[in-house]
Amino acid sequence: MQRLPILILCFFLISALFFHCTSDPFSPPLEVEEGTSYFPLAIGRSWTYQVDSVIYDPLGSLYPVDTVQSFIRESVQDSFSTPAGITYVILREGRRDSLNSWEYQKTIGVSHEQHQLLWQEDGRILIKLIFPVYNGMTWDGTAYFDPFVQIPIYGETMQPFKSWSFGLLGKQENHQVGPFIMDHVLRIRQADDENLIERRFSEEWYQDGIGLIYKKMMILDTQCGGNPGDCAGIPWEEKAEKGYILNQILIGYTE
């Protein structure tokens, strides 16, 4: 006889939960999809990018602001099993133009582990993406290292990962990137923060079945001659004193 009130209470709780989940007109659908195909990994795949950079280096060169164009190629060379899954070995090469040969730059490790896409570069692991993918998702992409780490960049010490906050900006979008018309693009915000002396911006776009197709970064610091307030309202491209701006566009790939 004592079980009946408990059953009735459970029924009302479940009914209330169901009503809340199905009748709220202000909650957008999650539009969940697996998402792993936005970063396809297999030995033999490669991606070639044109990289346009603006480098701010007031102490290390004759040109305190220098514009550089180069090309990088990333190719999956190998893979190996770990207790958490499979790690793929990516070789990054670079060159200034098509007249020069490709030169080794670094080796990168990428793996899917516990519904995360982990990107290991320069001894740090970024959580590039989490699965499944749904609108409104956010995550701590720098959870595996100290985001306040000091790193030398073009001869200047900076905190490039300070104030990074990962989230989904859009999915299943249409965009033209370089020579390609892409029809299923996932846009990821990695950072978008600024104050009087620091600008941190990083955004990556991924095409379903291809991978990374576009990247833009602004990692910039300034002191404005010791008076940061004097630079308020001035574009960062003009007031930056150290760091870089990067635009990386896919120009070719192999499956």
C-alpha cells in the first residue's frame, strides 16, 4: 500500500520532465550530429594551405611590421594504437613559393579519445573539437595545459593562449574558400577576447569529409608607448607592437 504514492509521484515527475522538454517553444533544437567526418584521418591524406601573415617584431628585424606569404603542407604519415584509441602522425612542411622544395617544420599528433579530437603540437594538447556536434556547444580547449604559459614568438615573450574559449559558431554552412565551394562547413571559435593591451582571436573552419579549410588568428600585444588608454579605438592592425596576424586558406588536398 505504501508503494502507490511513490509510483504516483514518479509518474508526475516524469510527466513534468517530458512536458518541459517537449513544449518549450524558446529552446532551439540541438541538431546533433556525430561530427567526426569534419576531421577525417587516414594515412595518405594531405592538405596544402596558403598562409598570409603580418608579423610584429619591433626588436628583431629591420621591419617592425612585416608581411609574409608562405605555403604549408600537412600529411598523415603514420598511425599507432594507444589504450585510448588511434593516434595519427602528421608531418608539416613549408616553403616560400612553388620554386622551392618542401622543408620539414614539425611533427604533430592527432587522435580521437573519449569523444574529443586531441591535437598535440609543441608539447601542448589542444581539444580541437568534441563529439557529438550540436549548436550552442562550448568546451575548454586548453584543459590539458596552462593557458597562461609564456611562449617566445618572433623573439618576444607572449601568452598566446590566454583567454581562449572554444565554441561552435555555425554548422552546415556554405562558403567559398580559395578555389573551393564548400557546402557543409563547421565554424569553430577558439578565442575572441581583447583588452587595452591584448587581442586574442582564433577561428577555424572545417568542411565535412575534408577537414580544416580556413584559419584566422590575431595574437597581438601593445603598450602604446606606456599609455594604453591613448590607443583606445585604434585598430589592432595599427597599434599592435608584437605578435602576428595569420590567414590560412586551403588550396589543395588529397584523400
